Amino acid sequence: MKNILISSLILLGTMGLVSCDEGFDKMNVNPIALTAVEPSYQLNTTIVNTAPSYGNLSYETTIVKQMITPFSGQGSAANFNQDNRSVASGNWNSLYQNNIKELTDVIVKTKDLPAKSNLYNMARIWKAYSFMILTDTYGDIPYSQAGKNYLEGISTPIYDTQESVYSAILTELESASAALDASKARVSTDLLYDGDVTKWKRFGFSLLLRASMRLSKVNPAKSAEYVAKAVAGGLMQSNADNAIIRHNASFSNPIGSQLNGGQSAFFYLAEDFVDFLKKTNDPRLESIAVRYVGATSGAQQIESRANRTKDVQIGAPLGYDNTTITVAVKEKKLASLWDYSQLDRTRVGGLNAPSFLVTYSETQLLLAEAAHRKWTTGTASTLYSSGIKAHMQQFASYGTTSTISEAAINAYLLANPLTPGKELEEINTQYWVSSFLVGPESWANFRRSGFPVLKPNSFPGSDLKTEPFIRRLTYVDAELNVNKANVQKAIERQGANTMDTRIWWDKK
């Protein structure tokens, strides 16, 4: 009897354990926790991440002398030719740490799902775009093993050569753009084009044109080959195809947030940029600039002092800090450094101003260069004028006070035709204007083409030793600590981890 009782108790206990086990998994799962992420939302996150931000002001737009701050401190960067890795890491943090990880996951999730074919190819295009900015910024980067820590446990990826990265980018852009299919499921949540596959295809092939032209010096034959493929695929046809991030109260323009916050009195339009626009009587200056005439402090930069007419604009020179710039201030007979022209933070620099990433204007200007090189059909002068006109018309996106009239556009084009014998200089100088505030692209094309012709930043104590301009940004300290062996191999192959080192396609 005793044995039967013990056996019965053991059986009941076992049944109780089984019962507990059966409910244990459910009991320990949060019923409202997120267990999966919709891949289209991941794509949107990476699109938003790509909007130019603070690092763009401190490095790229300053390197190409569009913007400048004379103030030192935490933000000291290209204004003093200083290697400030906490700022230089911006592209790495937003694109490599976030975009590549998210996009790699999206691609794996959607690769074998016919219903998500278009989303799969959109993610491939955006991943190629993110990699393009990364390699243009740093040179050799992780590519083949990038973003695979969670999926494959690769926490210290190898660094691929920039040549191999560009080869892969060209292949991906061509393949993914061609594979987009309007007859397949629409990605209705898409922030960029609202799922419009035709616009995505034009965007992808316009990116392919951009990537192709990067190789114009280092591999002209391959550059010409892929220019032809991009043109055959179908490029942007008008400003309606522009790749734009539309900002609102929920997600303000990152540059606008800086210029309308604590940085409002810190950044100014650079002298070279303002002087070029004034010299050619360019109507875009009045859409871009404001000068708070007579201001002696940031607090005096108020609307009652605002003057937006182009003739009164005065750009701030590079080569000074906020103390030594008093010499230049006196030469211009200004009240103070706060009297220099700024990006108008109520319009182009506004909180809700759109972020332009890839545009019809830029595409037309690249085509103008390709036509000049005989790599595609078309007339360089016609494409040149079309690119300028498209950029001027683009300012309507900032609001009615930035809109440039058709009469002003036509007058400018009539007065500034493409000059025979100076095609490459003039096309790429206009590209510099057209890509204003899109720092990674302005800087990349400046290094590739050598235009516009700019005087180097002469600030004393520069971290540059062998080059007059910053050619790349240095690898981030986190990678040097965590992935040291692979970073070191890249440095040994590419050159010193300094801002002087030229990347693969950046040839003299």
C-alpha cells in the first residue's frame, strides 16, 4: 500500500511538472512585446538615417567651402583641418552601425518571398547607396562580411578594398534596379516614393550613373561601360523623381535642428560659395542666404536685421577662429563675425526643410560630363543648362519665399552658357552648387573632378601634412579597438590612417 501511495504521488508530481512545463513558455512571454519587425519599416528607418546631419556641417560642407564655423571646442573639425573622430564618426555610426545592419536583415527576410520582391530590391539599392557613402568617406571598409554579426556571428568583419566594394556596388545597383517590377506587390509604406516602382528604378539607375562616374579617372573604360548601362536602364526625368526626405514636426531636418537650436549663431556661409554666386549674379543666393546686418552677437541675429538680397551677402572666410577672424571682419567693415551671411534657417535651413539626396539636377550634370567625354549621347551644353535649371526650380520645395522665377532662371542661363574648353570645370562647379548641403556628394565629386578650383583652408596648426585638402576621414576609434587586426590590414594596404591619404578612386 505504501509503495502504491508513493508511486501515485510521484505520478501526480510528474503530471504537475508536465502541466507546468506546458504553460511555462507562454507564461514567460510578454504578450505585448515586439517579436518581429516589419521589413518595410526597417527600410524606412534607413532612409531617414541617411538625411545629412551635424557631421555634414562640420566636415563635408566645410571641406568644400560651402559652410564654415570659426568657433572651436567639441565641434572643431574641418574648420581647422582637425581630425576630430567623435565628429568624423557620424557616417559610420548612422550608416554602418545602423543602415547596413537593418538592410542586411531586410534582404535576408525578403530574398525568397516573391510577394516582397520589390521591397527586397529597394533594400539592395539603399544598401548600395549607404555603402557608397561609407567607402567614399573612409576608403576600404567591411563589405562582404558587414552586418552579419546577428545572422552569422561575424563580429569582426574583414575590410574589403574600395575597388572591390565599388565593383560590387555597380553590380548590385544594375541588378536590383532592373529587377524592380511594377506588376508585383507595391510597398505602400515606402517613405521615399510611396511604393512607385518606376521612380525607384530611375533612382537606382541614377545612383548607378553617380557610382559609374566615380571611376572616371581610375578606370575610364569601366566608368564608360556603366554609364551606358545606367542610361539604358532609365534615369530621372524631372524633379518629380528627386530622392527627398520630407521632414515634419515628428522628424525635423537634422541640419535645421542644429541651426535652429544651440548652433544657430555658429555656422555661416563660406566666402568662396557666396562670392561665386555673387560673381555670376546667381538668383539662388537670395533663396539660400540671410545676413543680419550690423549684428554684434548671436542674440542680435533677429528678423528686424535680416537682409536676403544677394548684393549685401558676405561669406565668412576659412583660416580663422572666432578670435583671429576680427582681422577679416575689419577688412569687410562688418560690425562683428555675427554680421556674416548665414544659411537662412527659416527656409533652406528650416526645421521642416526637405533633405535632398539624389536629384534630377545632379543627374543631368553628370550626364553633361559623360556627353562631353563621349560616353553617352546628348549635347553637353544642353544637359548643363538643364541641370542648372532643375536645381533652381528645386528651390520651390522650400516654400514660396525661396521660389526662383522662370524669368530669373532664363536670364541666368542666357548669361552663363557652357564655355568651350572649360566644360569639365564649369559642369563640376555647377555640381558643387547643385549638391549644396549634401556634403558627402559635394565632397566626393570635388575630390573626383578637382572642381571647383578652391584655395585651401589656411588655418595654422593643421592635422594635414601632405595634402592641401582633407581626402578622407579616419577610421573610428571603436573599430580600432574592437576590430584592430582587420583595420590594420586595411591601413597597411590603403595608407596611413590620416586625412591626407587618398582613397582608391581619388587620383591626381
